[in-house]
Amino acid sequence: MDSLLTKKHYISWPVIAFLDFVTIIGFDDILYPLQNQGLSVVFTWIFMVFAFVIPYEMSVSQLGATFAGQEEGGLSSWVRRSTNDTLGYWTAWMYWAASLPYIVDVANSVIISIGWMVTGDNSLGKQMSNFTFGLLTFIIILIFILLQNFFKRSMEVMATIGGGAMFLMTVLFVIMTAYTLLHGGRIATQPFSFSSFIPHFSLQYFSTTGLLMFAVCGAELVAPYLIRMRNPKKDFPKAMWLVALMTAFLTVFGTISLAIFFNANDLPHDLKMNGSYYAFQLLGRRLGLGNLLLYIFSVVQAIYMMAQLAVLLDAASWVIAGDTAGRFMPRWMSKRNKNGRPLHSYVLTSGCAFSCY
């Protein structure tokens, strides 16, 4: 019997929730929508929470509870068991291929966070050549392959610390924002009135709303780990509700707080890479703490991104090799190491991710 089925260590539902949270939403994910839609994005986020996030999480919860404990392929297993082997195979390949650019992007973000930790600004990333950046990206991915194959619980530990710390930093940001307002702070985005939160429905609005849907996708990535839960039918829905609540808080209250500190109509051009660092740097300076909050967030962001990278690498490797019909997949691809992991799938995933760079 497979070692994953016989091992005595189980993953608790809060850990599953944090594994999911780090792949779904982060502080960076609420910056672009604010830039695209301004204050009206708060209305969009609230609508998205009830119209998309909660139904989506509950759909994943239902599928996970239905197919829990059967196979290790996650989404590909769900499709294979509910339809046929061929659709399961194509789901595995398409989901795996879609994960590759994201893996590279997250690895790049790890380098950016380390740069802010070392220099306190974004200068380190600017000084690197594309070759150096790509080489560091490959090294980081390689390190994570080794970590996950030599330290069985490294991914769970990083996800719990990174996901929990990121959520706490968001709560801290919201609380500190309220504190600065109560002590004479000014609101950067003007006008900051009820009418500003009402969206103007247009082609631009609906096209940018699609980015919000993309930002909160990824809940099904934890599907391969349901086999490691003690009682997935009972506990997995709890994890999905926790993820939905954390996502709602981060998107809605985090966006409002950002709009108070930054002018939503004139946001930095390098928002994707450095926006969240600017936010905590500005918050710390307004509170008279200098760059202290910036450095704390840089550490949290590094752990958070490393946890996200670990989950993405692991989940992408399982979805393609965990449960694919033998007539579609070469036997060497499904070969397991002593810990029960599909090592060749890891190598293929990391190699293709680096080639995407």
C-alpha cells in the first residue's frame, strides 16, 4: 500500500486552510484591482465574495468531500472519477501547464522579497541582469524540490507560518490604518464618499473584474492533500469556510486601508512587484516606526511566497502524476521515491518552469 496511505501523520483542517490561503490571495493581489477600478473595487470585492468566492469554495468543498480519500491526483482525479480517463488526463496536463508561469512568477517574488529584506528598497532587483534573475529563480526552485523531498513537513510548516503571518499582517494594517485616522491622519484617495464606491458599469469595468476572479482562484490546489486528512468529509468544509472568511477580510478591508494610504488614482507604476512593500513602509513612517514594519512584512512576504512556491510545485507534480490512467502516462513519470512522492514529476515541473523564464 502507498506510503501516503499508511503514514500516521495527518494534516489538520486549519493547516489545509493555510495551504489553500497562500495559493489563493495575498496582499499583492488587491493592489492591481484598486489601480484598475479605484474605490469602486470595494463594491466589486463585496459582490465577488458572495457571488463567486463562497460558492466557489463550497463547490470545492463538496467535490473534496465526495472524492476524499480515493486518489492523489486532486482535480484530475475528480474529473476522471466523474467522467472518464481521457478527460482526467487532459485536465491533468492543462492544469499542470497553467501552473508553470505562476511558479516562475512566485519564485521571482521570493527574490524580490529577499531584496527588500537586505536593502530596505527595490534597488537589488534593478541591479540584476535577466540572466542572474533567471539563475536565482532556478536555484530557488531546485532548493524547494530538495526541501520537500528531504523534509516531509516543510511545506505544511511554511504554509502555516506564512499564511497565518500574512493574514495577521493584513489585520495589523487595517487596525493601524484606523489608528492613524483617529489621530489626525488624512485620506489619500479623494473624493472618499459613498458615490465613489459605486462602480460605473462599462467594458473596462467588466474586463478588469475578471482579474478579481483570477486573483481568488486556486482552492482546488489542496485536493491532493485530502487523502492525508483524518476525516476529510467532515473537516475539509471547515477549511474552505475559513479560507473564504480570510479572503473576504483581506480583500474588502485591506483594499479600503490601501485607499486611505495611497491615492487610488495615482498608484506607483511598479505596483506588481513592490506595491505591498511601499504600503507597509508608508504605514511604518506615519506611525513613527521608520522602516520597522517594512522589514517585518518583507520577512513575512518571503515566507509566504516560499510557502506558495512549495504548494504550487508539489500540487502541480501530484496533479499530473498522482492519478493518471496508465495508458496515458509513462511508468517512469509515476515512479515514487521512498517518501511516496512522484520525484520525476517534480523534475519535469521544475525544468519546464525554468524554461518558461
